Amino acid sequence: MKKVLLSICLLALCSACQQRLTSYVNPFVGTDGHGHTYPGAIVPFGMIQPGPDTRQGGWDGCSGYHYSDDTIYGFSHTHLSGTGCEDYGDVLLMPFSDQDFPADSIRHEDYLSTFSHQDEEAHPGYYAVKLQRNGVKVELTCNERFACHHYTFPKGEKHGFVIDLNHRDRLIAGRIVAEGKDLILGSRESNAWNPDQHCYFAIQAPYESIAYRANGTQAIVWLPEEVNACDVYVAISGTDQQGALANLNAASHESFEVMCHQADSIWESALSKVEIKGASKEQRRVFYTALYHCFTAPYLWSDVDGRYRGMDQNVHQAPEGRNIYTVFSLWDTYRTLNPLLTLLEPQRTQDFVYTFLQQFRQGGELTMWELASHETHCMIGYHAVPVILEAYRAGLVPDSIQRPLLEAMVATSNRTEAHRSYAAEGYLCADIDNESVSKTLEYAYDDWCIAQFAKALGDDSLYVLYSRRAQSYQNIFEGFMHPRRNGAFITPFDPTEVNNHFTEANSWQYSSYVPHDVCHWIEMQGGKEAAERFLDTLFESKNALSGRNQADITGLIGIYAHGNEPSHHAAYLYAFLGKPEKSSALVHKVLNELYTSRPDGLCGNEDCGQMSAWYVMSALGFYPVCPGSGEYVTVEPLFKEAVIHRDGGTDLVIRKSDFPVGKFWHPGSDWSMKAEHFLDATQVSIDDSLRMLPAPTFSRWEQRFEGMDTLEISMPAFAQSGNIRIYYTLDGSLPDTNAMLYQQPIVLASDQTVRAIAYNSTLGYGPEMQHVATRFVTDRRLSYLTKPDPQYYEDGEQGLIDHIYASTNFRIGGWQGWTGDMQVVVDLLSAKPVHTVGVDCLESMRAWIFYPASVEVETSLDGERYVAFGKTTNTQFPPEKQRQEEQNRNLFQVKGNAQARYVRITVHNFGKMPTWHTSAGEQAWLFVDEVVCE
């Protein structure tokens, strides 16, 4: 191998190439801390991502690599960039030299190697490392669909490489088969985030012999002794073996040096879409590394012949000129990455939209978080909708698929019981689904997007319907966005608390999320001054977060968390208040303090490009607060000048000296920067003619009451002006203006269902609310000896004996949780015969909730002297045995015979989670709903 060619391949180390944009990219950014990126080789949006694997699993090992590690297991060919769930790591190869292996199966310990970052290098399309175990140098590069490994071995030793399909994800089935003298074929079916992922591969290498291990799921590939350096080509496919072969044979197999140089040229062309001037060297490193990450996902999914595995797991054919993609992290990327790609990658964006339509046709829904033709249903919302609307605004959605896409939007928005309940009630109730506040807010925004798309297509009825659904955010607003249950706001309420009512956030971080109706949100806050105080507190408060420890909440400025997505728009809201200088100052603070070119240069998960896209667009000076609206809020650009080269369009030139700051930019599909496109007031809002009343609110959210109680009904503070009346019924009928007019509190003396609705002669009826009241009459009382965790304490002590059974979805409440043992005393109020004592427990192993190890019962007549009643040990559901069930409940009973007034129950926590669990060694949770004494 010629050193001159190699130096070119290693990305222009000569002085003549110092200014190539690829020289500014550091693929190690985000591999440390919680960035969850990987440093391996990839070309823009490529199907294959060959790279090193240093971790088998764990949250900070989601990509397979973490910078703090010093051991490499091998080099697999699929990796996720910045996700919060682990998967991929398919088809592991690891070179060896002068080594023997066991005769039955190979362990990772038999071939893994330590390494040093001093012997590691990464550039766009290239990765290299020297293995300390055997001195082998490994270099990786790739094109769109296949990778090339270049191994340099120590001379005079016997060497080769291992293929191991038993890596990371649980292997369902696998095969490795030699074909001819230089071809190896195989497949891998695995279970992880995608529970049934298919990966087929074809490897071309000049091997001498192959030895199989572990029933053909591992192979030791021996190279000829005279070969001290060789290229190994690997192609993959999610379709079938034919697809992998086609991808391998699609192009001539150039030498490693040539492929590496080609990959660098592809990246140089991609990065050249944006030129910046007047930036420091560090700023250029951060910017072009961020742009590099923006061109990583989604990944190409269809094979070179256009075939691909669909959501129905059948093989489909994409039309000529169309590609299918995978890895859509839409809850993250719709906010900034997809709008950026609509501008920079219009043809690819068209393919994304086409992919969405095919996914709907094959799977019955627009994707939420799709991975290798499997809908993970991770995160929330139906955020393919704003991506489609954004593409439509840019003129990228053909007429022939517009109506089918609208039908797909509507079907997806009504797909589940939670969606339908949200639509009917005007918000998502906390006892219907977890993360109800976040879901209500994001559904409302998506509904606004559906309304806009329907309006553009001339469907007035859908436009009206979804414009009204888009106002659902009003029904959970009480100064903050606040969870509701049983028609009322849940109390006590702490906006700093991270809990199951929000998605990876708290109320502070979600309470400004009304991107489609910001001006009305300002009115609800009490006007611009009140809204400004809210934002000031968000960014300046010293209040610590409370509630659940959420690893995703990072990059804090006050309570604002830049390391996660829910409040990524918040700094730009000052522009709506006429304070653009505050937006610019905060945006620049984030740009300059929370992004660097070091491995820990991201303050949170990269999330498939969203974190980096925020940097790119914010540095350029414009941001889509409401994606799909066609409107961008402008701030002071970070650089003296930037030029965006649009495919087939006019260059977009942004000069800091004359860029309009604090404006609302409507560039249109041609992305022009005419003066009339920069407005002083936003056009994004809901039509006044479609405004509707919010829902009334009940004064208490608990279903259970004792003795007699009263129930009040009111309207939210922001809606109390005007002639609004509240009508209610007690007989189960739907209230209207003929029902009882609410004038004073309702007296509750027995089980009661109250239905209420607000009416205004101008706006008509608002959503109907319902409150169910159950009179609690019992002959016993319960007291805690060990108290549950405050996060899981709803309904209090008597909630364990109220005969109201919770759903197995513990996230919507009703369960009480302990990280240690539970010990309670039930007072029967008088001496009674006791024959059975039962404890209703939950199991949700993925959420660390395990059935108890045992239940022990004692009884007493005086509450002082207790005697043993009985004990049961959990042998039916031993936690040591791995089970796949997500959530189940079981009544653990202790039988005996006693005369007692007091019953002391001790439920023993399982303890540390078993070795098979992904979080082995961590403390398990114990969840209890109901205690039975009979």
C-alpha cells in the first residue's frame, strides 16, 4: 500500500487540503457524556455504519460505543446515533492474530481487545484503531450499502477474523455459510428494541478456511499465511439474502484507499451545502460536526434493486427513482432536523414522505418511532404529520399522494383509545394514559398541522374539526400545564416535579409548548408582561428539579433543559413578546456554552440529529418554532456570513450586518429573503372564528369521598370574562342549556356522576366534563409502618383498602410503590375472624417493578402483641427466571385462622434485580394496589 495514497485517504493531512470542510468534523463529538453517538464510518444517510463496539448494552451504550471505555468487542455494521434505547450492532467482525479458539463456542473474552484513544482516528467516512491485544490495525470505510474493512496484521503470524452473531441483541436465529472461495453469506434475526429484526449479510474476503462455532452462528475465518494486509467487504440488507448480495455486487470493489477517498468527497459535497464566514476554528469545528450529524439519520433502507422489507414484514418494491428509509426518531427530529433537511435535502425529504405513506399502507398508521420496519411506539404524538406539512409547504408533496396522506393523518390521530378519548374530552385524562399533559400538548399541535393540511386541500370540515381539537391545550392550563383526572386538576401540584404526567420533563419545561398558538398562550398567561416573567423564571430560576431522577434532563439553564427536546423552542418565544434581544442572548448562550468540539461536546442525547440541527439553524439565525407553518423566528446569526446552496435553487445568503432580527420570516417555497417576507407579527394562530370555550373544572379530583362532601365547578381564570354559564346533570344524561344551571356547590352524599358543560351564546358549547364520586364506607383503616415513595403515593393510606382497582398501567396512578419492604397495619376496628390476607401486586420488569419475594402476616388483638398468622413465598413467579411479559398483576394470599383486630402485613421487596436484567444489580421496585383482609 502506498503511503501517499493512504495519507490522501486519511482525509487530507497535507497542507493543500487543510481547508476541506471534512477536516473540521470530529465524529467523536457526543461519544462521551450522554451524547450516545458513534464514531464509525458512514456516508450521508447510508444504510451501513461500520464501527467499533465498546459496550454490550446500557443507557450510555445505546450506540454501542462510549468514549470512556478502553475495550473493543469488535466492529459491527449497524449503529444508532444518539438514541435513548439500545439496538443494532449487527454482524460483528473482529480480526485476530496468532490465536486459538475453543472448539464449541466463542466468548467475547476470546477475541476482545483493549485500545487507546491515542491509537484511534475518525473522520467522515473513515475510522481506524490499533488493537493492543495483537497489534492489528483496523481501518473502516463504506459507501451507501456496503463497508470495507482494511486489516494490517503483524508479519509472520497466523491471522484472520471472527464473525459473531451472538452480540448485543438477543439472537433469535442466525446462520453463516461459506459460498465459493471468497464469499460468506448469512443472516441474523434478533430481539431488542425491534423485537424481530432481520439483517442479511454478504462478506467478500480472500479466506483460506472457515471453522464454525455455536451451531453456525459464529465463524473463525482464516486468511492465507502470506496475506498480511487485506480488504474485507461487507454488505447488509433488511430484505433478504438476495438483497445483501445485490448490494455487495452493485459497484466495483475499489481498493480501501479509493473507497475512503470517495467517502470523503461525498461528505465534502454534503457539508458544502452550507458555507460560513467569520467563524473561529472552534466554531467551524462545532458547526460542521453538527451538520455532519444532521446528515446521519434517517438511514437508507431499500436495496439497490429497490426492494425492501415493509411494516407488514413482506418484501415490497419501491418505484424507480424512490428510496425507502428507516430510523425515524420523529418526536425529536420534527422540531428542527426535518425542517432543516426540507431545505437542504429536498429530494430525500420527498422520499421520507413517500416512506411514511407506504408505512401507513403496510402498518395502518403513520410512524411514531420506526426502526428497521418495526413501529416501536416510543415517545409520543403523531409527528410524521408536521414533517409532511413542512414538505408540502416547500412544494415537495406530489398531488397524487396528498389526499391519501391526509387520510393517513386522520386515521393515525384516531388510532388508539387514548387518541379517541383526547378528541372526545378535549384533553387526555391522566387516568386514561400516562404522560397525559405532554400528549395533550403534542396531539394539539399535530392536530393544528392536520387542520392546515386539510385547509390547503380544500377540506373545510376537517379543517374546522382539527382546528378545534388543536385548542385542547386550553383544557390543561392553570398558569402551568397541569394534569387532570376525574374532570379536575390533580393536587398537590409542583411544576418542578418530573413525573409520569410528562414525557421526560416537568411542567416548567412543557408549559410554553403551544407552538401553533403562541399569541393566545400569551393572553392566557395574562399578557406579554406576565408571559415574559414566566420565561424569565424558566431561564433564571435556581429551583432544583424534583420528583423522578430523569437522566435525559440535562443542559440546564435555570429550569430550561437543552439536553432534551420539549422546550427547544422556548428561547425564541421572547420574539413574540417584542423582546428579540432576549431571544438572541439566550440562543447565543446555548450555542457558545453547551456545544463544543470535544467528545463530551453535546449536553444530551444527539437524538438522530435533533441536537445538532438546533445548533445549525440557530447559528444561521432562524428557527422553526412551529414546524409546518412556513414561519421562522429570526435571531442574530452567529457568523459574519453564511451561504446556503439549495439544490436547483437560488443561494440563500445570510449576512449578520443586515439580517432582520426578531422578525417572523415567511420565505415561501422559493426561500427568498425579500423584505416583505419578514413580518413584525406572527401569522401562526387559530382562526378567531373557530375559537371555542375551554372545559369547566371540578374542585376535587379524587373519586373516593367519606361521609358527605361538596363539589364545585368553575371556569379557568383566562376564560371567566364574558357571559359564560355552566350547566350540569346528575342522572347521567348529556348536559345542555336545558339542564341545571350551576349556581352553588353540589352536595355529595352518595355515589354520584356529575356531567358539566360550559356555554356562551357567541362561542357555543365547550367540551363536556365528567366527575365520578364514590362514597367510601369501610369497617377498617390502614396505616403505614413504611411509607411509599412520594412519586407513587396517590390516594393515600386508605387507597390500599378502597376497593378501587388500578389499571396495570402503573404510570396513570392508583399504585403505591416502595424501593424497600412494605409494612402496613390494618385496623379492623373490632375483633373479627380472619382467614385470608391478600396483597395485590404488580410486575413490570422493564420498569424495574418485580413481584415480592414473600408476604408475611401477623395478627393482634391489642395492637401491641402480634403473633404469626402465616407466610407465602413467591415460587410461582420467580424473578430469577426471565419473562417477557410487560405488565401483570397477581394477588398474593396468606391463609390462616385467627381472631384479630389488627393485621400487620410485611411485603418483602425482591431486592437487587437479577443478572439477566439489563439493569442487573439495581434496586427493584415493589408496587401494591389493594390489601384484602377476610
